[in-house]
Amino acid sequence: METVQIVRIKDVIIEKISANDEELGHIFGYSKRQACERRREMNKLPSQQKYLRDGGSLVTIKGFDAYLQYRGSKAWKKEIAKAEKIRNGA
């Protein structure tokens, strides 16, 4: 006869994958308005589209963190300038 081992799981922690502006603000220490502004910036940049969900109303938490690190860099400034040029039709 074989011995059967039974394992009981007491707690399961499910990591949140994406969040709205209010939740992002809470997680990262921003106001809801600041988180909304950052998300809208992400909407304008092609390199950030992979982090957006549900038509751009949700952002992956890891993606938002990556964007905050990217924001302000030379590459970010260049991409923002290019997106503004395209938006203004120049």
C-alpha cells in the first residue's frame, strides 16, 4: 500500500495584475489625478501600449512602475516630443 501525503493550504495570496487610477495612486503614493495624468501619457506613447488594458482605462502594475522609471529619461523626452509632433500634424 502506498503512502498518500495530504497538504493543506491555509492562505492564498493573489497578486493584483492591473489597476485603475485610484488604485494606482494608492499603490504608488500619487493622487488619483496624478495617476490619471501618467496613464494618459502612457496612452500617447507607442512603447507603453503593451502595459494598457481595457482600452487604456487600466494599467498593469508592473507596467506603471516601469513607466515611472522610464519617465524623465532622454528616451522618454524624445518619444514624447515625437508623439507631440505627430499629434500636432507636423
